[in-house]
Amino acid sequence: MPLAKVKIKISDFNFYYGQVKVIKGVSVEMLAKNVTSIIGPSGCGKSTLLRCFNRMNDLIPGARAEGRAEIEGVDILGPQVDVVELRKRVGMVFQKPNPFPKSIFDNVAYGLRVNDITDRLIIEKRVEQSLRSAALWDEVKDRLKDNALNLSGGQQQRLCVARALAVEPEILLMDEPASALDPIATARIEELIVELKKHYTIVIVTHNMQQAARISDHTAFLMQGELVEYGKTSDIFTKPRKKLTEDYITGRFG
Amino acid sequence: MKIKRIKEKVVEGLFFLNGLIVIIILAGIFLLLLKNALPGLKEIGLMEFLATGYWNPDAYGKATYGALSMLVSTGMVTIGSLLIAVPLGIGTAAYLSDVASPRVREIAKPVVEILAGIPSVVLGFLGIVLVGPLLAKLTGTYNGLNAINGSILLAVMALPTIISLSEDALNSVPRSYAEASLALGANKWQTVTQVKVPAAASGIVAACMLGMGRAIGETMTVLMATGNAAQFPTGFLSSVKTMTSTIAIELGEVAYFTTHFYMLFSVGLVLFLITFVINLISDIVFNKHMKMLK
């Protein structure tokens, strides 16, 4: 097996909301073109950790990070970091599908337009590519001018994936992307994630342990802001090293 | 137990009465205007009143009561003020809601509210001593008391309404839209102008219409700043006499129960209907906006 490249690396990472420490001394290395899942009970800091990778927590007053966080060896925390540039490289799909109240086409084209791509042909090409990658093209190709809010929940979420892919990120963060969807739509999103990891580094937060087991290569188990265990998904789910991990994945709490 | 229920009924009745009183007052104003306007309208005819432009009650020969020049004047001053206040107001609202730091917001919001509290006569004063001379210098006209002057001052008066209501509309846009936009590498300005403003469009339209209602009905400022020449306006540099100014100037000196008196009420009635319809529409649009975002 070729040595996988480390894409995201955090070390001794702490995160605060005001005085409250919500991430406590977490160190993790996530590999390129892998799916890494973050699991843990509600309120353990999964989403907060995920949102550190594209600095979405900056929007919250009083939020503050400590320690090191790097993408390909380059610091992403410092004040010199161009957050807009970072977010182009690190795309995100949210828990609830949140397409803009615009047409399907404009939703996907939005990220291109705000990044100053104005050539119609390039935009059209990129929109089609992104919708194909998100396995949505065949369903919407005849109604690209329709309002995106008319799509079903599952379609909306795949549209959000397409929208994120259009700006050609290297990393895709997914914050419980299937939690608001029915089982069939969930299965489609999961297939999509497995397909996408050929080209993207994916970090997914999930509540659903079976989902983590099905689609991820590595799993991080977080509890009360601390990293309990991190390793190959197969190891975590078949021979966890910590008792706490075993209790959680067997459903004894959580 | 029973006393408590009676008490509740009484309180309920009192509140109902309060609501009723407002409606009665509104209907009363409308009926008063209508009653005093009808005799004049019957004599002059609706066509001459609304479709001809000469308002000359003191003519030596036959007095004329064409209100078109006033309607156009009011329309010009109002549209002029909106051309200034709408872009400025929406821009300020966007800045305050999404771009400004909390510190700036804390200072700017009360300032906007203070702006709303400036007495209109003070603004009119500024129109005469400040805006007028400045306009005269810039455009080479005699005194700068004209439609532009009125538009600028009315824009200042409409701004607080447009800013604070537009800001409310922008704040009611779900956070998830802004998050999605920022996560795609859009900056704050792109997010607010390209995602939030379109999503809040109906609320912003309602805000602008309320600002417009404010501008149409404003009297003292335009009376002082526009020169009040009873002529058909030829452009934004000409002196205009709006509907409100006409009523304010003439009603104090008119003999009661004459045609002139009745016709001033007709002007008031038209003004009332215009502002009523504008407020009604903005209310409907705003409610639609709120429902859509739910």
C-alpha cells in the first residue's frame, strides 16, 4: 500500500466559546483522499472541530482557537490566513440542506461567480460537471431554471454537494449530511461520498455509527471535547483499544 | 372564580375598544375629507381636477382648480428622494447587518434613530440655508429652492425608515443561507448583496414603500425647500409646489365653505388615498415576506 499523504493535521488543539473549553488538546492527522469520520455523543464538539477546518467558527463572537492546525503543512489558524481563500479549498456541506432560494443552475454557479469566473461557457461546463459528480445531473438536467427549493430533501442535499464541488475544493467537510434525510436518500449520499473520495479528502461528522463504519477509512471518537480514540475504522469498530469506545459503539450510552 | 372571569372579560373588552377607536378615527378622517371634498368635486368635475394643470383659485376671471401640476410635483419630489434614499438605505442596512463590527453597529444604530427624530422644520431650515445655496452654486440657478432640494431633504427623512426596516428584513433571513455562501469562499459583501438581499427582497421593498409614504406626506420640509411656484414643473431644477405645501399654505387663509375650501379638501383626499394604498401594499408585501421565510 502506498504511503498516504497527510492532508489535515492538528496538534494540541484547544477551542473555546468565551470561557468554555469545548475542544481539549486534540491531535489528529487526516489522510488525503480518505474519508475520516468524527463520531461521538451530542455536544461532544464534533461539529465545532469540523468547523475549525474552514474557520466557520469565526462567525461566532468570542470563539477562539489554540494550538496548531495545518492543511498540507501550512497553518490555517493565524491572522495572516486568508479565510476566503481557505474556504475555497475547504468546501462544506451542512446538516440541513440549505440551497439558496435561487434556480438550480444559479445555486451551483454561485461559488464560481463570487470567485470572479464570468465566462458563460466555463460556468455551464462546471455546473454540469459538479451536478454529475453529485449524482444529480440526470434528475435535474431538464429543469435547471427551476427554483432549488422545489427539489426533494435528498436532491437538495446533493445539490449542496454539487455547489460545494463547483469551486473545486481539495477537502470536503460534511456535518451530518444525511441526518435530515430518509433512508433511501441517505444511501445515495453515502454512495456519493465513497465515490467522491477518489478525488477529495472528506471529513464527515455523523451521529450514525453504522454510517461511519460503512463509508469511512478512519474514525475519530470524540467525547466531551477530548479525543478518546483515533484509528482505522475497521479497528475502531472491531477491536477498540479503549473501554469507552467499546461502550459507545455497542450502544451502551450516547 | 367568577369575579376573575368577569375581570378578564372587561380587560378584553377594553383592548377591543382601543382597537376599535383607531379604526373609527381612521374612518372618521376619511369621511370628513370626503364630505368636504364632494361639493367642490361636483362643481369642478373630477376630470378638470385630476387632468388639468392650472391651480389658480385667485384668478381675476374664472378660478381654475387643476391639481395635475401638484400631483406631478409631489411625484417628482418623492421619486427623486427615493432615487437617493433607496440605494443609500439598502447599502447602509446591508453594511450594518452583515459587515460592520459590533462596535460600529452599536454607535451607528442610535445615530440612525436620532436622524428619525429631527423635526422636519429643522431639515427645512437646512434646505434653505445649506442645501439651497449649495445647489444654486452647483447648478447656476438663482436660489436652489427646487425639486432636487426637496428630494434631498425628503431622502434624509425617509432614510431611517428604510434603513431600520431593511435591516430587520435582512436579519430575518435564515443564517444557513449566509453560512452556505461564506463556506463557498464568498466574502461578507458578496454574501449580503447576492444572497441575503435577494432573499429579503420583499421585506426591503416594503421598507422602501413605507419610506415613500413618509416622503409623500411630508409637508414642512418641502414647503420650505422647494420654492412653491404654482407652475407646471419643467424639470428637477424648477421650483415646485406639492400637494402638501398647497394645503398648508392655502387652507389657513381660505374662506370657509367656498369652492376653494372644498377643493383643498379634495387634494387632501387624494393624498390620503395615495398614502393609504402605499401603506397597505407595503404591509401586504411585508407579511408575505415573513410568511415565506417561515
